[in-house]
Amino acid sequence: MTERQRFALACQGAETDRLPCHPLTMTFASRLIGRPYRDYVMDHRVLAAGQMAVVEQFGVDFASTISDPCRETHDLGGRPVYFDDEAPANDPRDVLLADKAALVGLRQPDLLGGGRMHDRIQGVALLRERLGADFPVQGWVEGPIALAVDLRGMEPLMLDTLDDPDFVSDLFAFCVDLEIEFARLQVQAGADHIGVGDAAASLVGPRLYRQLVFEQEKRLIDAIHAMGAAVRLHVCGNVTDLVADFQRLGCELVDIDFLCDLSHARANMPDTALLGNMEPASWLLRGTPDEVYSQAAACHAVAGSRFVVGAGCEVPRDTPHDNFRALCRYAAEHRNQEHDVTV
């Protein structure tokens, strides 16, 4: 069974030879190859080398091009803040849409013009070349509210949802149009599934999520499906009140952060594969290999057959290698149908 087949079957709840293992590694991958994180986010060749090292040394079942949320804003003309060995950030004091009227003149950048979005597309192509046709390569885009926060700022956007919902709708539409094109070029470069990161969705509550976010998020996901790619939704934070809506999105895989009870997520998403949700800092970073293995087993027992091994969020940079190996070993030693397990 190939890694691509394993992932597809697990998402359907069909029997696999073992569990797919898809933890998000970013700073961990750059540290693994001894490169500053700035190099990892700015040069797709470094990113690909880091992902290849994770695949080869730990036996994970996919490679991902996720790195940071600044690629789109950088190419749109923003000024993200870059650090030597930490993730870059969009400065909320210096946003492109401090003046809402600027949205009218905002235009999509040239996604193949040598910018940071082009760099991710090149990363997808390089990983596909190195890993072959049957190994999952994951592209990545920002979700509508995540990119809107990057462009407008968190506090102003949250006030806009109450004071100017028409502007918010227009901004979300712009964001999704851009991300659909970004996803299309990544799929053409070789991505067989696309991660959608929409962390700020966990902050708006179910009413505003349904009124303003859901339809645009669904439009993005439907467009990616029409390209022939699967979708992984990643929303950091407490998504307890949103998981029933996530079921309606139709994603193949949804990451569940440790702040959301996994049994609640499973009850509300019976037909969706779940990833997570052990707390990365408590277990991967500060736990023991036996504790990591037991936590993976506990998550598997709750999630059932539609389960993909991973942590509640990114694998911390300084995670002990034996702990990460324990996570990957659990996946290697269990089939997805074997979820009534004891350790």
C-alpha cells in the first residue's frame, strides 16, 4: 500500500495496512537540518531538505510546504517582520488595509513572479520530484478570515464584523479568490492535498462564523476539490462550537487542537477523518516516549477508524527525537481499524 493510498483509505474509514502519520513539522524540520528558520521560510530548497529529513529519519507519510502565514501579505505589498530563527509575523501595527478603502485598489500579485508564494509553489514541485508520484505532498493556503486578519489586523477586523459586515464579505471574497489561484498553481505543481489554515475562525464564535466565514471557506474548499485535491483544515484554538459546521465543509481531514475535546469533535464529525489532538507542549516537548505513545493510543481510541496520527498543532521545535519517534511508531504499529487498544 502506498502512502497516498493509505491516507485516502483512512480518510474514508476503510481498512489500511497501518495508520497514516501526518504531523506538522516546521521549526522542528529546520532545526533537524541545522538551518535557521529564516532560511527555511525564504528558500524552498531549504524547506524541501527539512521535509525530506523528517520523512527519511522518522518515517512520516507526507511532506508539507506549510511554513508561516506571511507569504500572501508579503507578495501583496505588506511588510511582515522576519526573524533569524523564529517564525515571521505580520505586524498588526503596519497592515495593508489600515484604511478599508484601500481594498478597492488591492490586486492579486503575480503568483509566478518570484515572490514568496512562487517559492511555495516551487517547494511543492521540488518535493514531488524527490518523493515520486505516490507520496503525499501537501500545499498550503490561508483561509478567508486568517488572511483577512493579516491584511486588516485582528482588532479592526473583529470590530468590522459588527460595524461593517459588507466590507468583511468583500474582503473575504478577495482573500478566497487569491487563495483559489494559489491552490490551483500548487496542485498543478504536484500537491495532492491542500492544507487550509484559518486559525482566527476559532475567535469569532458560531453565529459570526456561519454568517460571514462558512460560505467563503466552503467556496475555497469546493474549488480545491474541483481541482482533484483533498483538503486538510487546520484551525488552531478551541473549535468546540464550530465542529458541527466543519462537518458541513466536506474536508477529508480536520486537525483538532488540544483545546477541543476529541470525543465531542468525533460526535459532531462522524464522517470526517480527524488528526490530533494531544497537547504538543505537554507531551511531545516535555513528556516521555511512553507517554507520547499512550496519548496517541488514547486519541486513536476516541477518533476510531477515520484517524490520522499527529499532534494538536505544530510539533515544537525542540521536541526530543525519541518522543517524535514514539508518535511515528504508534502509527507504524497500528492499523486504523485497531482503535480499541490498550497500552
